[in-house]
Amino acid sequence: MTVESVDEHLVRRLASLSPASPGGAVDVEPDLLLRYFDAQLQARHLDLALRWLQSQREGFYTIGSSGHESNAAVALALRPTDPALLHYRSGGFYAARAGQVPGSTPITDVLHSAAASTRDPISGGRHKVFGHRALSIIPQTSTIASHLPRAMGLAFALGRSAAPTPFPTDAVVVCSFGDASLNHSTAAGALNAVGYSVHQGLPMPLLLVCEDNAIGISTRTPRGWVRQVLSSLPGFEYAHADGTDPGHLLTTAAEVAAAVRTRRRPVVLHLETVRFMGHAGSDAELAYRSHSEIIADYARDPILATASALARHGILTPAESLDRYENTRKLVMDEARSLIGTVRRLSDPPAVTAPLTERHVADVRAASLRVGPPDAAATPATTGRAAAFGGRPPETRGPLTLAQSINAALHDALLTWPNAQVFGEDVARKGGVYGVTRGLRKAFGGSRVFDTLLDEQSILGLALGGALAGTLPIPEIQYLAYLHNAEDQLRGEAGSLRFFSNGQYRNGMVVRIAGLAYQKGFGGHFHNDNSVAVLRDIPGLALAVASHPGSAPALLRQCLALAEREGRVCVFLEPIALYHTRDLHTDGDGRWLARYAEPADWTEAPLGSVRTVREGADLTIVTFGNGVPMSLRVAEALAHDGAQAGVVDLQWLAPLPVDSLRTALGNAERILVVDETRASGSVSDAVVAALTDAHFPGPLARVNSLDSYIPLGPAADQVLLSEAQILHAARTLLQPG
């Protein structure tokens, strides 16, 4: 049996609606109800047009909003300056928000977006996503509620940052998501973080909208589950509305929006919807739903409900509603037909990747060499440099360890960038597990240096939202292995924003991570982790690895400049085993200490540059992190053999500094890549491939740690790369023939 289409059903029902009954009371303003109706019609016909475009091979995205058009009421209750992070079924919201901004072209926007057209106003042809800078709609894929941590972070940041923000001081953050996504750990973590903040009395102007259609692809949501979860969230006010009751919904939406705006406390609106036409264009709904179930849902069509209300209150007759429906169809389809054969799409690799590869080298260099104000230039809102260091600037204190040099560089960073914030687990009062952030809170206060809850996903969400609000976030992930709990916040959210917004939105940040291995007596997988493959796989992300106290500050400043000037997501990886190392060759030699440079002598460590640590003609060792001191000791042992070995510190692991490395290698005769990460998915894979592609003519080898988790105690030595292995590989490479 052929299922009557939702379009056919709606046309038939509109034609048969009863006219107005005398004396009906209007529960909302007629003009508001009409604007709501028009947004719903536009969203519905855009869904139909997108499926038609796909049939014409001009459209590529058919996951639609049909049945969810009631979310238009939320947009009408808010202002177009309220930042919105939308679910992929929030087409009604988009249409209603666009109707609040003169000159908007929502029909053209959505059609070009689905056609992967360069005229798509947000992604420039990279993805079908609801977003528009002028509408304050920040593009989100929203598939698994991965945008909720960012929404939480943005609400947290509003009103807390001293930096200029693109949003009004009384703005409300609105975020919509589906009932199936509610069950994802990402949503659970974000909701917990919101409640955690409210419990402490922190403002949280967040309106969450759960668009509950009771099904996730083919899996039914248990009856009553969404209400039970949402109504019991700590710190949230709960409101419920049915998409088939437009009067109550519009009133409720206005009430909850006003409550969030005035009280600066979160509300979750449980909006009951229905899903039409399956999950997406390729979804065969009859495979898991009966004909009668599908037909029964048609009675819950929110457009039919609005048309009934318009008729009931004498605002539009049923015939006028049907005319309006058909006129909207013509308007949308005329625009859709005009796309056939005319769409311009991204047609070469540089055009596609431009938001990720665009550089501002001169601006970054200038920013990386900026110095915070001296005491004489300090203001009530800023701290002078000498005062921030307690009268003892680091350049006057003698040689520093890696931890001390990073600490000094963070002090200087907070001086130089007044919008910078340092946050994470134990970073404020305690000063970090290893003392790296010690003194920052005392010098700069709790609004710029603060502790978070113990949830890496929420830490990164704070950074994502804070960056949108105008801060320069410097979040800390306490240990590298903890990142894997939350890595999609970097891969799917932070790293993708520049790409899917065509550079219009950016969330530049510097994520500090204590990591890598070789900690003595500290245990096991979570505190000794040598896996960086996931970070190297994120397009556009810059990954720097500090190895020496003399070079670390310049690397950190470069990351901050990249975040500020290019909106780049940077990760600054700090080898734990080198934090407090003082000696290189013998006890007491102090060869792994360095003086902190005077600001006038600061140098740049440009993205994509390597550092030559030791010259050597017979063999060049290419390495990073803990591999640098290990390789220097091996080079010293080789010198006793009569061989000259050089050492090059990669510094940047993503993007891999191939050009700079080739220059640094010069006429090297032999190359050994020393890589402390695991053999599979290692950095050395990429280095060897790059040198092979460059047709390096001499012997080339690599050494790695084993493919293993790192065990506790002496057993770690059995799987981690050792100096003896490096020395053996080097001697083998130096053998004639």
C-alpha cells in the first residue's frame, strides 16, 4: 500500500477545515501567529524542495525539519542577537529568525546550502548546516549533541569576560537538540556542567530546547523518559509545550525566554514534535514503522494545528491558509528551479581548504613578540609586568626548569592578552599538579584563572564557548590520556568551526596538555601516555611539543598568536618527565636549564619551523619531546666513537614542518627518526614518508616505542623507547655499506 504523503494529507485537510466558530478568544497576537505560520510553511516547503533538488541531482542533503516546524516559536520569543546553536531539524527556527532581520534571504540560504553552492552564506559550499553570521546562528552539525558543551561554555562566558563580546550583555544562548541525542554522554556531561555551575551561583543564561519526536532513526524513545530526565535536571527550570498547541507554545516560549534573560538561569523547554518523511531521504521508514503508525502521526502536523488556530480565531479562513501554503510552495519551488544548472561549487582543493590554510604570518609574528604593560602603564583593569611577577621578573631569577619557564610564559601571556583565561582541573588554588600554573590566580584573579569540574569535555566546552564570547582560552587537560574522553570536542567541534563557517566564526584557543611518558614511579596508562595520533589527524590544528626551557616560551607565545590572529586551535604538549629536569649528562651539570629571555630579546618559533639543537655531519637525529635529551646523550656517546651526530627538534607535530625540516637537514648523509610514540600511528611514519617523498638519497631509519599501553613501574622500560635502542640504531646506520 502506498502511504499518502504528508504534503498530500496536509493539502486535503486544509481544504476540509471548518471555518471559524463565533466568539473564539485569541490567545496570542494575530500578527505573531501569522509570522509563526509563515515560518512553518517556509520550512516545510524547503524540505520538499530539497528532496526535489536531490531527484534532479542538484541537492545533496535531505534530512529535514518536517514535523518540527513548531521550533519557530522559540525564535520568535528571542532576539536575532541571541546566539543560537541549532539542531539539524530546526528549520522553522531558522525561517522565523531570518524573518526578524530585514534583508534576509532564508529560502535562498537553505537551497544553496543543500546544493553545496558557494553562495551558501555560512559554509560557502562545504556543508548543509543552519548558520548565518548576521542572524547570530553559529553552525553546528549537532548529530550527537556535541554542540551542547559549547553552548554551556558560551552561556558561562557571557557577562564574565572583560573582553569585548559580539553579543549583548543580556543575551540568551539558545541550543536545540533531539530526544535521542539526550541519551548521549556528551549531552549528559554538558547538562551536568550547567547544573554544577548554577549550584555555585554562577549566571548561566541558557535556553535548551529538546525537540522530542520520540524516535531516533528507527529506535523509539521510551514513553515518559525525556520528561523524567529533563524535569529532574539540577539547576534547571523545566517547561513543557506541545507543538500542536500553537497558542500555549508561543506563550510558553515567550515566558521561558524572558525568564532566562532576566534571571540569568537556565531553562529547558521540552517541545513535543513529530517526525515526518523518515530520518532522512534515504531512510525507508516502512521498514520499521507500520502504515497505520505513519498515517496516525499526520494528525499531529504542527502546520495543520496552526491553520486550525487561525481559522478558530477568525484570522485566516481555511481557504486562505491553503492559498498561503500553495503560494509559499510556488515561491520556494521557483527559487529551487532557478538553481538547476546554475550552481557554482568549490572546484579545487585550495578553495575547499582555504578556511583551514589561510595564514596571517606577519600578524602572528607581531603578536607573538608583544609584551604586557610595564607597571607604569598598568590600569585598574590590567596588571603591570613587574607586579605580576611579584617584583622579580623571570629573566632576573637565573636558569629555569621547563615547568618554571612555562609558568613564566603563562604569566606573560595573561599580561599580554587581557582576554586570556587559564582554567582546568586544579590549575588555580593548587597551581597545577606539577606547579606549572602556580601564582597565576594570585596575580590575575579568579575570573581569569579558575578551577573547573573534573570533566575534560566540559573544560573544552568552556573553551569553545569562551572563544565565541571573545576570550582567548588556555584550558588545561591534566594528562594526555584524559583527552581521549573528550577528543571529539577538538575534532568535531573546535577544529571544524572555521571550516564549516567559511572562516566567519573562529574559536582560537591553546589547549595545554601534560603528557608523554618516562615518568618514574607514576603510574600506568593514564599518567604515562605516548599517543598523539588523534591530535595529528585534526585538519588545521597546530600541535606544538615543548622540550627545553629555552625554547618553550616562544612556542607557547606562537600558539597564542595563532589562536588570536588566525583563530587556530592549538595544542601545547608539555612532557611531564621534563618538567623538573635540571641535568642532561651528569648529575649537577644543569644542562637542561635555561634563562628566561628579556622581552627585548624574545624570538619567534614560527608554525612549521624546526630547531637545530646540535650540528653533526655523519648522522642527523630527528626527534621531539623526551627524544631531544635522549638523542643528545646518544650523540655524545657517538662522539666518543668518532662520529658527529646532529639533533633536530621538530617542535611542531601538526602540521608537520616538512619544508623547514628539509632545509635543516641540508646535505645530511644519514637520518635516524627517534620517536617516543607507538610504532603504529606514529610521528615517525609521517617523517619517514615525507623524506621518502623528497627522495632523500641516504640511509634512513626510525625507532619507536612498542605498540603497548604503558605499565606501572620498571615494566614500562620494556615497552618505551630507550637510549640503548637509539644508540644501537644509530651505530647500525653508521656502519659502512
